Amino acid sequence: MTDNKNNCNHLSVEPRPSIAVVIPQYGRIGGAENMAFQLCERLAAMFDIHVFARKWDCGPSPVTFHKVPMIHFPRWLQPISFAGFAQRKISSKAFDLIHSHERIFRMDLMTFHGIPHQTWIRETRQKSLSGFDRATCWTEKKGIENPALKMILPVSTLVKNELSKHYAIPEDRVSVVHPGVSIERFSCLNARSCRERIRARHGFSASDVIICFVGMNFEIKRLDLTLQGIAGMKRDGFIPPLPKLLIVGKGYSEPYLKMAKVLGISDQIVFAGITDEVEAYYLSSDLFVMPSHMDTFGLAVLEAMAAGLPVVISSNVGAADLVTHGESGLILPDNPTAQDMAASLIQLMNPELRRSMGEAARQVAENHDWDKVAGKMAKIYRTLIAGQKNITQK
């Protein structure tokens, strides 16, 4: 496949700064992929954006695409080969700035979406490093320790702190840039209609208090703790009816159905599966939970806030940067117990508290609209480009 330009016949009097953006897959699916997509689609109005990717879904903006190959087998060659081929493609053209959302060997700017790969495998997954993992760690180290890297942009303070444990990165070269949310996805919908329709679909009544849980990895996102918290509400003195739990996303449900049966809350939970109208599910709910073991950001948290929901999250969710405990949501203590979760849920059974926290959450989300995040990124681009020109002039 040859390079491809999504052309809108855009004419400019002066040549715009050219930016190379690296992301293996460009589109709306996935956290890193969606962030690259949302930013590039907006930044293309100000810069000449070139996306280097293996696969892409074209948006409406004038973005030029460059196909980057990758060697798939043996698996350990995947990260190294993608980084190498991307570098070769980029070096064939002159760019004012190279911004990567992936581990490559040389870039001016890197958005770091995860935590150091070695930390993720050994501490979070509690596994030993495979050949693929060692290759990924090596590629990551080469890029981050390359003197050409002028700025690294972790998606949360959690990511920033984990990076600082592993790499000696000067403080003035690190700036947290959170992902954004498309507020219009929620404001264009009729909340009352969504609430009635989704509740009727899953057998909920208008008076039920609905807890929304969104995620694809039930183990990491701690669906078990959520179930234990609901069951624990009765033990902590809460007078039924208990809230209902609406679980949106793909995952292995069998062990959780068994757990719910043992806990005596089988009638309180519904697995909705994957949906293409997740916004309606948020709007049909009363609060949102994500007590993850580890989430470097957790875009679902910001989406829930955009829907006006108070959130209950663990301190290991990067989006905790945006949540003020007691105002827009509740942040669980470190290593939360079922009793901690139950106490938080009981607190949010108060409808007036849910309303005030939901309003505050919505205001936070409005300040993190993708247009505002793109404006912040544009400022970073211009600052780095101006710095390069000053160095050249000297």
C-alpha cells in the first residue's frame, strides 16, 4: 500500500509546520489509538500532519498516511521491526517534529500511554520477561534515552511517577497531558430517553439505582471487588433495595456469575456485553465504578463524568488526577477492601449527593474536551519547533 492522503483541497498561504505522528493503528478503537486520532484530526487544521501506521481509519481531516510494515514472526521482532521501519520511512522526508505514541528509536516528542514495560510485566502481571517483552523493553529504552527526545508526555501522574522510577528524565522534559473526551457525544443525546430505553432493555425499573461498570478486562478492573462491595452493603447496615450493577464490555463472565450467586446478589447484576451506544448506557446509570488494580488513565472514567455521573475509582487509576475526592467522585484508599467499596457505594445512595457530584464531574469533563487537549498539544508543538529554530540559528 502506498502513502495515502485524505485530501480536502486545503490551501494555505504559507507552508505549515510538518509533523510526523507514529501510532501502529490509527482510529477510534483503543486508548492510545483514539488519542492519536482525536488529536491529529484537530491538529490537521494547524499543521501538516503525517501519520505513520500499520493500519488506519481515515477521518475527515487532511491527514497524510504512510504505511509502516512489521515483521510478525518471530514475535520478538515485532517491536523492533516496527520501530526500525517507521524510522526509515520518517527519515525519507523532512519534518519539523516527530511525535510518537509508540516505542520507536528516535523522536522529538513521545506520548507515553502505559508504564515502563518491564514494570508492567514483572509487577502488574507478575510474570517473567519473554523474548517479546525483552525486545519491547530494549526498544523503549533506546527511544527514551535518545538525546533527541526533547519532551515526554505521560497521560497521567501515575504514569509520570512510574517513568521516574525507571528512567532519569529531567523534570523540565516531562509534562502530563491527559486524554480528552468528546462532550458532544453526550450532549447530543436525550438523557431521559436513553435512561428509559436502556433500563427497559435490561429489566431495570425507573427507581433502581444503577451502577455502571465499563471495561474489557474484568480481572484488572476488579469486578470482583465491585460485587463484594455491593454484597457488603447489607452487612454494613444499608437497608435494601440494593443497587443494580450494569456491566458493559467483553469478558469472561462465568466466575463472576458464580461469585454473585455465592454472595447472594445474582438478581442485582446484568452483563450487557459489547455495545455501539455506550453513551446511552452511561446516561441510563446513576454512578460509575472502576476500582482497577492498574489503569494508566481509564478513559471510561472521563466518559462517565461527561455523562454527569459521580465516579468511584481506585488510586491506581490515572484519571484520579481529574477527580476531587468528595466533590466529583470518591477515590478509594490504597489496596481497597470490600468494606471500603461498600462504604463508598452506601455514601452514593444519597440522591442529592449523586446529583451534586455528577454536576461537578460534568464540569471537569467539559474542561477536558478534545478541542482543549488539542490546543494544549498545538502549543507544545509550536514551543518545540521554535526552540529547534533558535538552536539552528545559533
